[in-house]
Amino acid sequence: MTLPQRVAHIVKHGMAFLHPCVYGELNAKGALDEISADLEREIALLCPGRDAKAVVAEFVARLPEVRRLVETDVSAAYDGDPAATSRMEVVMAYPGLYAVTIHRLAHELYRLGVPILPRVMSELAHSKTGIDIHPGATIGERFFIDHGTGVVIGETTVIGRNVRLYQGVTLGGLSFDKDASGALVKGLKRHPNIEDNVVIYANATILGGETTIGHDSEIGGNVWLKDSVPPNSRVYNKPPAPTIRSMA
């Protein structure tokens, strides 16, 4: 079994733990046992100098908070989409929730300094949903990606609570700093900050590590931003004037 296949097994049981009513071939306890055993084995292989059992124990200790966050994400999707008929439908059918749930798991491994596994997890979600969230991104509660295809969220993005994105949104970086040898400098803040209660509509692009979108703001579709926006702002492009001709 390849590493991506083994990581997919971890993801499967992670989803069963967080959404047992939908993904639970195993009960939640059985899923947690599977996750722990699989992670301990992979971390021992990838990080031979670390105590894999201790890392897994810390990851497991964080899962109740992950579950709480995911429950707020489900509520945000249900409350924010008039097409959602039930929370069960959100869990079963919404690609945004699927990608964000996997991100919540991957982010905790990223914070624990586990290499490779978090990124493979995020790419599994990316390949299935078209939503690319780097595991390093920090995302607050009640996060909702509606539709979702083409969304990109970079590694050092910080997103507050109750934020909603639509398809095609990019939270990305500008040009990257290089050292004296010409190599890219790693570890810098490269991606924007999105404060609480912000809505970003389809295909908007927000770039740069010094860019902040202030709380309670609305960013219109197709907007391109590399400068900060104060709180309580509405940002939009001037609509083009269409040309309408008779076909008669």
C-alpha cells in the first residue's frame, strides 16, 4: 500500500470519528483506535527521532476541539445556504465541508510538526473537491465554502470566525523573497488575514501577507486585492455595461 493510500485510510477513519452517522462503518471508538494505530506507525517511519506514541496522544487530545469546530462548520453551511434541507445533507453532500473537515485534521498534525502527512491529506481533499487548503492555514469556527471548486487558501492565511467563501476565491501570496543565493526564503507570512464575519464572493483574489480584510466586510465577485480593507467595507468592481442586440 502506498503512502497516499495509507493516508486515505487515516482520512476515512477520521471522517468516521467526526461524522459517525455518515461515514461510520466503525463506531467512533473503533475509528479512533484505527487512527491512532495508523498515525503512530506513519510517524515512527517519518520521524524516527520522535516519540510517535506521544505525538499521537497529543493529536487525539485535540480531537474534541476539532469535532466542536466541525460542528460549527456544519451549522454555518446549513444556516448560510437556503438550498440546504438538513444538516445531514450538508455532511453527506457538500464538498466544502468535506475539504474543511479534512483540513481541521491535517492542521493539527501540521501544528504538531508532523511532516508530509498533513500535505497528503490536503491533496486528497483537493483531488476530490477541487478545493486547495494548505494544512498550515489557520481557520476559525463557522467556516463555510459554498460550491467550492477552485478555492485556494495558502499556508499562512489566517481566517477569523463566521467567514464564507464562494467558488474560485484565491487567498494567495505575492512575489516571494529570496536569499543571497537566490533561493526562496521559507517561513515568511505570505498570505492574507481575513477577519470575522467576512463574505468573499466568486473568483475574488486577495494576495499578500500584509493584506487584511477587516471584519464585517463584503468582497464582491472578481475583485482583485493586494491592499488592506477597513472593517465594515463593501468592495466591488464597477459592473460592465452589456451590449444587447436584437436577433430578429
